[in-house]
Amino acid sequence: MPEHFLPMTRAEMRTRGWNELDVILVSGDAYVDHPSFGIAIIGRVLEQAGYRVGIIAQPDWRSTTDFTRLGRPRLFFGVSAGNVDSLVANYTANKKPRTNDAYSPGGTPGCRPDRASIVYANRIREIFGRIPIVLGGIEASMRRFAHYDYWDNCVRRSLLFDARADLLIYGMGEAPIIALAQRLQHGVPLDRMPGIPGTAIITSDPTLLQHCRIIPSYEEVASDHGRFSEAFRLISLHQHPHSLPLAQQHANRWLICFPPQPPLQQQALDDIYGLPYTRRWHPAYDADGVPALVPVRFSIVSHRGCCGQCSFCSLSLHQGRIVQSRSPASIIAEARRIAALPDFTGTITDIGGPTANLYAATCPRWESGDFCDDRLCLYPEPCPNLDPGLTASLALYRTLRKLPRVRHVFISSGFRYDLLFSESARSYLAEVCRYHISGQMKVAPEHVDDTVLRAMGKPGHKVYAAFVQQFSQVVEQLGKKLYLVNYFMCSHPGTDLAAALELTRYLQQRSMHPEQVQDFIPLPLTRSTVSYVTGVDPLSGERLYVPRTFRERKIQRALAQYGHPANKARITRILRSRGAEDLMPSWGTTGTERKVSRKPVRQHRRDRSPCHD
């Protein structure tokens, strides 16, 4: 496998014989040359297309030095906050500074500024003047319209305005970035290249509005909850590649967001993941490493997109609702490359994507790059037209298990348990549990109260309970010790104290002790954020209770982590005030609750929760 990285210094440029770069990518993450890292993919795609690309990773935004390190690019600067929104990366759900950052050397926090896209772009504009600046990544993608910002507790205008950038690429950016580079290469000025799918621009030209769908303006959504919900509804309805462009007024200018790019053809996706990634962090980080690489270095991305559309999640909004899968040949070739690495230990740690069991999923509507407007793919129950691709998945896994030097092929991505009830799904579950679960299978019930689950866009609790029973039966038949790792969320809209107590009762009855509980974060552009802001579900119109204060959020978290001695005073006070002394734990010194009502059904006793974006 080639050991060349994209250049980060002038010296590295000289080793390639380059005096000038065509494109410079600026990232809020450390540079890791692995296909799980967005800036590496974009850089390699541009390189494959013949462009000279360099990377400025985590520049010091307090001076100009780092931004001038590679000179002035011939075509444009590409700016990304990184794999995660910079405010999510920098702060907890309770707005406290995070103590570590997996995407920075040694996990050191504070290596990227708040609102990194804005800060980097403005620094570049200050230094280089009228150079084309293009925004990308999940921060830009989810903030492309006027949006609610949890950390400022207000509606902010489109990120494109505050960044003073020329163009914003949303979603997965490989195709738009190449289209942009080609037009600039041929001398097309930025103000004459509107219409690239998956991009947004700013304009003062009213003629560009003629074929657009006008949505409520920034000023309207900032001052009126009804208009805020209406803007979300219209944006949600125009996520098809065949949709009209959307236009949103900001004072005397307009944001125009062109329709999403069509799903990539399988060959194009295969080509992207077949590029010569070194699967290492840049040697500049050898002293401290980059923690985010460690769990994914020997993993494989098998597909993109998520048709789950959980209300709180950004994945389907960023990667798209249509699942796009790589060919088996492409995945097998990548597995062979991994197995050839000198330090490969024999274990491929994951074959997956946003949802593990949606590889090779198909739907007749997806074949034309389209999907239904009048229903969701998996809610309230899976659509009968959706084929989750389980047969193709098993065929792939069987081939991977036979590869030389590969001893284990594990799946560490989360599973949609509501897709595992058919007879073929039961066979799939049995084979996956036999060969591909290292000990813990990840699922995301998120809650047990059906009002909360409905607001989340998750299946009802009975569906999860039925899956737990089925999983227990499968594991017992296999004679293996496997457990479910359940992801739970507190403080989501709809979660009042009664719902929080219901979750506590459920956990206690099963002796489950979540070590980490995800507190809901209102992320830009999500349905749950609209519910958080307005108190009303924007799709159903149902009024929802919203826990807003830090005090209440801490109470809900404490109730979920009922066994922690640090929560004793808070839990005692709440349970007594609600007449729920029967839920009072008996605290031990280890932080586990000793009073057990009954044994769990193959639940992992230390359930963990993920960070949702």
C-alpha cells in the first residue's frame, strides 16, 4: 500500500515536484488518511482527478502563519470544520467544554475554534482577499439554511453568510467538488456556475429566483415559531434530486440551495473507496497519535445513507435517505489490502455504515433516485417495498471470513432491530451472532416510553421487547455469551418526568446500569430541534413537553444512571417528591445498584450510549 500522504508542508510539496497547489483543504480535524475521514476522501478524489491538493489541518486561527503555509492555491480553498460540528466537538450537551477530542492529536481539546467553518473562512478571506472559498462537511451541510443554534440559543442565519464564502457543498461532497474544480479549471467565474447539485450560493440577482421554491426568510423563522416549522417542512419535502431549488431571503440577499446530488452509482462509490489511502495518521502526529483512528483503522465502510430518519439524527440528512452500497468485489478488495498491512492482527473490526444491517438494501423508488413523500421507510413500521439486503450481506460476510490472514470479521455498527423479525432475518441474526459479534451487539432503543419514541421516530417499545426475546433465544441456541449494548437518550422532546421514571423502572427491573447516557442535543436542521424550539412536532402537530433547563436535564440523566452514588441526593429528592420510593436504589461503593428485581434477558449490565453526531 502506498505510503504517501497529501502534503501538509512546503517540503512535502517539493518531494512531489510541486511549486503550487490547485486546491488547499483546511480542516478542523487532524489529518488522518483513512476513508472514515471526510477530508481524506475529498483530498484523494481531487488527487485522482489530476489536481494538486494540500491539507492544512487544525491551523492556529489566532494568527495568519498556518494559513499561508502552503501558499495561495490556483483554484480554491476548501474549508471543513471536520467530521463533527465544531460546537458538538468542543462542548457537551450541557454546554461544558469537553475534556477530550478524539479527532485531535493525543485527544487534546481546544485544537479547533468554535464555529470553525466561519473562523477559518474569514481568516482566509482576510489573508488572500478574493480567492474562491468553498465550505463543506457536516457543520456547513446542516447549517446551510437559517437554523436554530443550541449554544447561542437563537436562530442564526445561513453559515454561508457569516463565513463570507462563495459556495457551500452539502451532503457527501465528492461529485460537487469535482464539478466545481472542473468549472474553475476552465475559467468559469463563480457567479456564473449556479446549479451544481448539492451546493448552495448567495445571490442578489432576482432572475435566479424564477424557478425556486421560496421558503420563509431568516427574519421570519427567527421571530415566528410557525414560520420556523414551515421552513423545516418545506426543506424536508425538497430533498429529492428532482426537487426545485430552495430560496431563503436574508435581508436584501438570497440563499439559493440547489437540489441534492443524485445517489452515486455503485462504480463511483467503489472508485472512491479504492483510492490509495494509507490508513494512518500523518507522521506529524506519531508522537501522540489521533485517537479517532484507533477503532476504525481496520474497519470497512460498506454503504452510505440511512433510511431510518430518526428525528434527532443528522445522518440521513447529510448522507441521504437512499442507501448506496459498494459492490462485494470492492469490499473484498479493501479487506485484502487491510489483511496485507504488516501490523494487521487478523481482525476486521467493522463492516458497516450508518446502520449495520442495511448493506445492499434496495427499494424500487430508489432505483430512479427518488423516495416517498407520504411515508417514512422504517416508521411506524418498515415499508413492505424495502428489501434490507440480508441475503447479499451474508454472502459477503461468508467470503470475507475465508480470506487469508483474516481470523475475525466483526460488525460493530449499530443494528436496526425492527428489520430482524422475518424468517430470513432470523437466519441472518443467527449467523451474525455466530460469527460477527465480538461479544456485544449494539442496538438503539433510545427510550421505553411510547410518546417519546413516537417523537423520536423510533419503533414502539413492544418491538424492542420482542427483539430482546428473539435475541435471547438465538444466543441460547448458539450456546454463546453475547449481550446487547443498548443506547438510551434523555431529555428528548416529549420526555417528561413520568417518562424518565418509566425508563428508570425498566432499567432497574433488568439490573441494567448505563455508564454513559446521551443527553439530547438539538442539532441544526433536525425534526427534533424544531420540536425543541416550538414545543410542537412539525410533522404530526402533536404538542410535546420539552425539558429545557440544565437542572431538569441533570435529573433525567441521574434517573437513568440510578446506581451512581454521586446521584444519590438528587434521586432521593425526586423519588420522594413523586411518591416513587419503590424505585429507591441501594447504593454501593462501586456505583452499581445492588437491589435486583429480576435477571436481565441478555442485556449487557454496563450498557453504553453513543454520541449522536
